[in-house]
Amino acid sequence: MGKAVTIRSTFSRETSVGVHIEADASIVWALLTSASDFPRWNSTVVSIKDEIRQGETIELKSTLDEKRTFKLKVKEFVPEKRLVWGDAMGNRVYSLEKAGSGVSFTMSERIGGPLFPLFAGMIPSFDESFERFASDLKREAETIQKSKN
């Protein structure tokens, strides 16, 4: 399974995870872009409202802080390749790359800015959540792929 890596600096923090998924990119992409289906397969997401489409704003509730709703703009939407959403504090990037009979999936999030040192200590670690996200995505995509074969 994918092991998360976090790099910290004074004004930012970046967490990333990668995993190989034995499934078609179309299956992985469908899972990443179907907002209403996220809570079914992803143990790190409570809910996502609205559509995950270029230029849209989604409302995400995470298990890291269930009381808070994150309003995130979909900044990049390249089918079966790259999805980016974020806010003024940072961006989350999902990338897919064909690898053998499946795809290499990476997810990274960089948060930061001039005021980051003031609240960095209040932001929980993303490592475990990222590892669970990657594991959940791999398991669901591979289950769907097997059902199609």
C-alpha cells in the first residue's frame, strides 16, 4: 500500500501518497469525479456536495474535521489524467498515469502561505487519511475492474 510522505517548511506543508491500481484509468477517474458516490467507497470523506467539474465549487466534509465544510474550487479537470481542487490555502492534486495493465495514482496537497506558521499547529496530519484514501480507491477500483473481466 501507499505510504504518505509529508514535507514541512516554515510557510507550507505538502503531503503526498502514491499507489499502483490494477484497473483502467476510466474506472479510477469515475470514482474520483462522482461526488455523491465518494462516501460509499472512501472512508475519509463524510460528504461532497455539488458536481466535480471544471470551474465548479464543491462542499466537502472530511473525517479529519466533520464539523467543518471546505468550499473548494475545481481548478483543473483533465479526464483520466489530472484533477485539482483547492482554496486560498492550498490545492489537492490527483494524478493518473498509465502503468502496465493499470494506473499509477498519486495524490498530493500543499497548504501554506504567509500566515501558515500562525495556524500550522492546529492542522491535523494528513498522512493516515491519505493512506486510507489511496487504499480505499485502490480496493474499489480493482473490485470494479474484476467485476468487468
